[in-house]
Amino acid sequence: MKIFRNLLESVKPQFEEGGKLEKLYPLYDGIATFLFVPGHSTHSGAHIRDGIDLKRTMITVVFALIPALLFGMWNVGYFHYQALGETATLMEQFGYGALKVLPMVVVSYAVGLGIEFGFCIIKKHSIEEGFLVSGMLIPLIMPVDIPLWMVAVSTAFAVVIGKEVFGGTGMNILNPALTARAFAFFAYPTFMSGDKVWINTDGGAVVDGHSGATALGELAVNGTTSYSPMEMFIGNIPGSIGETSVVAILLGAALLLYTGIGSWRIMLSGLIGAIVMGLIFNAVAPHMISEAQQNFMAVPYWEQLLMGGLIFGLVFMATDPVSAAQTNKGKWIYGFLCGFLAIMIRVFNPAYPEGVMMAILFMNVMAPLVDHYVIEGNVKKRKKRIQVKTA
């Protein structure tokens, strides 16, 4: 590594003020601080609470996403060959999935970092680190069959409208990755929903009787699902690339909790909120007139946790330190409502059974208000204590 450090030091004058490549200093700084621990700590951003290097924090989150990424690659290949009625080895399945997923990752990073680099030159500051995570999250929450140009447009929208207009990393109100998914969902709905977008067949003939519907999709249409709880837990079901395997997601959650990067309060309260809403629906299901809603509400609360992107959203989206609540009490409220609203939207809107995206985006907007009332409540309590002591 000493060779690389010496090389960076030798070319540094070319990128500093007065050098030939002065305008490209953000690129040099980004590469240098990515490879080596910088001589300065992160000091800007509403979510910064300590003198840390934010790149190291973001890289840890990327590592936590790797299990979901690897499983997603295999799952894409598995369902591809299953849909065509062909047999394939584990490596062939993984290889095919990698060929479909990795280009999405490359496009996401290329577009996102390219735009951020442009803003760095315009605003004359170092490359911001937030997109290291968003660049991985965006492909993982997309269907495998979405065209690459749609991934690019959605990524550009998320970076420019979801983050840069608010001031960049640490200042955004909405989670950038969820902003990209929301844009793609409403701009290109036929590529983000239905039975055909979750499994790539490359135009091959699909075997008779094969359905590409997700567990939630089947539940919304038929009132039941053909996937067992174990299949949903392991993740061997159709869905967004990185959202299907609860096992892989929990491995990532363990790393985030061990390193202290992910908020256990938000994860736990989100699960509690989802369970409470599920139990309420289980209780009122027998009294519903509509058979479709009755079937959806009657799904055991614990099974609701295994469906869709709920766990992925609570672990990697709701815990975003920028767009989530900042106070400890606020995190409990914020997380609870994320899980509670996700199940509510899922049941009350069969046309859009996956509600975690809208629930988290809504709570992103409400997070500052939650923190405001938590702080105001603490202020009132302190004032009362002062009045009692002075009385």
C-alpha cells in the first residue's frame, strides 16, 4: 500500500490550487480518502455526532449489503432457469444472475457518482460519501427486468432532486434510494409491478403454469400465496433483487448492530409496529365484508413480516441516519410508525401491496416533526423541575 500512497503524494501538486488538474481535485481527494484514512474527520451534515471518517461508516453499510446482493444474484439465475424449464448448476445460476445484476450496480454508481462529481466541481468541495450506500441500495430494490436506462434516470432523479437540492449528503429529507424507487414506480409503473418484471427470461418461452408473481402479488389477487413461510424466510421467491431473503438481510443487520452503525431502536420498534398492525388486522378480519380484504387481513402477523421488502426496509432504509429521527425517543416513535403504516398500506391498497416504501418516505418527512415534539416535551419537563425547585 506504500507504493499507492507515494504515487498519490507525487501527483497531489497537480490537483492542488495552481496545478494543471486543479478542477479535478475532488476526484483525487475522493480516491485518496477512499484508499487511506484521511488526516481530517467529517464535520458537516445534520447527522454527524462524532469526529469520524464518514467513508468508513458507509463502506461498513455496503459490506452489510453484500449477503443480500449475493443471494439476489443467485435467486435471479435460479428463477430464470426455472421459468424456462431448464436445469442448471449452482454456479450457472449465480453466473447468470451476476450478469444481470452487476450492470445495474455499475450504472447506479456511474450515474450517481458522476453527478456528485459534477456538483463537487461546481460547489468546490470534496466528494460526498453518502452515495456509496445509495449506489448499492438502488439496484437491490429494483426488479431484475427493469431496463438499465431507467435505473440511470431514477438514480439521477434521486441524486439531484432527492439530495443535492437540499444541500447534499447529510442535508436531504428523503432517503435517496427510496426516492429512486418511488420515481421509477410512478414514472414507469409497468416495469415496477405485475407478474413479469421479477423474473428475467430474455424472451425465452416460459413453461406452462409458471407464475412470476411475488408472495404479496399472489395474496392481493388470490387471497393466498403458494410460497411457504420457510421459502419466504430463506428468500427463494420472486421479488426485488435484494429484498427477498430475510436470512441474508439479518446477516447484514447483525453487522450494522455490532458496529453500532444501525439503530437497534428503529429496527426493533419497526418490527413491533408491524406486529401490532398485523395483530389488529387478524382480530378484525372475520368482521370484514370484502372477502379480498378479509383474506389479506387474516394472514398471520408473523407471516406478514416475511413478505415483501418490510425487513429490508426496516434494516437498511428506515435506519438511514440522515432521514430518520435523531432523538432516542423519536427513533422509537419513528420506527414504530414505519412498521405500522407499512402493513396498513399493504392491506388497504391491494393494487399496491408493498407499502414499506411509502411508509418510510412518509415518516422521513415526519421525522423532524417527531423530534421537535420530543425535544419540546423534554423542555417542558425541565421547566417543571425548575419551578418545583424554586417554589
